[in-house]
Amino acid sequence: MTFASHAHLYALSMGSNRPISARLSPRAILPAAVEALARQGGTVIAVAPTIITPPLGPSARRYANSALILASPLPPSALLALIHAIEARFGRRRHRRWGARTLDIDILLWSGGRKRGRHLSIPHPAFATRAFVLAPLCRIAPDWRDPISGLSVRQLHHRLQKPHRKT
């Protein structure tokens, strides 16, 4: 498949903080997930370097986080189904919110703009407030604009870096 045959561009975030085995640590899981997406989902255009971040929520384990740009013929709902299947193959269990996970992949942005549904919202509802999402995404898609605010990924990331005044 050529890039021109893909109807959609997606910005995805990936995170892992639970190893599958001694060989597949969270840092090693992310490139393996990128390979799975490339085999089944389309063409990987760019992958951000992996960063290590503190957990969000009750988990005590640090996260390996990254982002990627994927060109895909799949519409958003089909890509979400593929993502859930890939996460399951990597041992993801969806029983505890904010818990440790072997793999978490989220659709952040889509070239089609906005999508609201029961199981999928694009842009991701919290992406603009999470530095562990914006920092990697800023490395590969700094000019991609949030369709809600109109701000670029770079601007959103910069806003998170500013010190907040106490009132």
C-alpha cells in the first residue's frame, strides 16, 4: 500500500508500565506495538522517542510513553477495534481504570477532525492536559492542530510548561 491510498492520518499515544516478560519490558513493548500497527493498521509515518514518566493515578510503576503518526485506510471505529485487539495480544486487561497495564494505545487526533461516539471521542478528551502525551507528540507533529481549541500541539505543550500563578 502506498501512502496516497490511505484515507486517514492518526496521531496515537502509547504507554506501558507492566512488563510481559524479562525480555519485554515496558520500553521494549512500545516498538513491538508499533510493528503490530504497521503490519495491520497502515503505514507508520513517524515515531517519537520513548520517555519515562511518573504514573497517573494509583499505579506505582513508571510509564514508558511514546507517540506515532499512522496513515491508515481504516476509519476511526475500525482502527479502535484493531487497537483493542493489539492491546489484548500484549496482555492488556480492561478491568481497572488507572491501573498498571502492559499496553495502552489511544487515538489522540485524526485528519477527519472530530468524532463523538459511545466508545470513541476524537480528539481524545484529556490529551491537551497531559504532558506525557504532548511531549512525545510535539516531537513528531508539533503543528497538528486540536480541532476544538485550534491550538497546535506545540502551543498546547507550551501551555503545560508555563508556571501557574496561584490566586
